[in-house]
Amino acid sequence: MKTFLTAALLAVSPALVLAETYDSSGTVSGQSSAVVTALDDGRVIMFAPSTQDAFKMDTDGHPFADMTGNCNGTIEINGPAARGTGHCVYENAAGENLVVNWIARQFDAKGAFHGDWIVVGGTGGMASASGGGSFVSRTDQSTGSQNITLSGALTL
């Protein structure tokens, strides 16, 4: 009976057996074209479109390694407090998409955003993707050059 049950589970849910988790420590490079609007009392609203074109992951063979994509969202900054959210749509060389939600939570004294990311879904081989972690995003305001440090995990 035990053998039959195991075989039945493998036949019904192969994704459970084939799932692999990747450490998502690494960096992402890109270009920001943010637009900032000053509000009263030192608050600002930032419309934050950007493109990411180079993932450098600490784990060999990480699915992020050949991805590029576009991100967009809005962040309200009030001193060190930041609150905002957006989405990134990444595409790999096979044309599969991965959609990630990001949430900004803090703006530090060095001008970096700190927050969290979570996988929303994907297509093709990314359809069963899950995971998330944290990020620190720094943008050179004079050039728009963006560098994002990631941590967390991605499961496929």
C-alpha cells in the first residue's frame, strides 16, 4: 500500500518532487528614470520606473541569471520612512516571465530604499515559482544607475 501511495503522489504532483529552491543572494544592475514630486512638510512622492538588465547571483545556475525586465511603482518618502509598492516583470532567454511584487519600507541616510520582494507568479517554467526576500536599492541620482542587493529564496 505504501508503494502505491508514493507512486500515486508522484503521478499526481510531480512539481512537489521536482521543486528546487535557490538562494537568491546577489545583485541587480539597472537604470532608473524616477520622477520626484515634492509635497508639503518635506514629503515626496516618487514614481519609480526602471529597467534591470544584469543579475549577478551568488548561486551558479540561478534562474534570475539570464533575466532582464521592467519595474514600476510609487513610493512616498517622509524622512527615513518610506512606503510604496510596485511590480517587476522579468523575462528569461526562453521567453518565460516571472512577476515580482516589491514593497519599500525605509529610506536610509545614504539614499537607499530597503524593502521586501515576493514572487507573484510566472509563465512557462516559472509558472510554479514562489519565494521572496529583502532588497536594498541604491540609485545614483546624477546618472540614474541603479544597484539592488537581494537576499531570500526562489523556489521552482
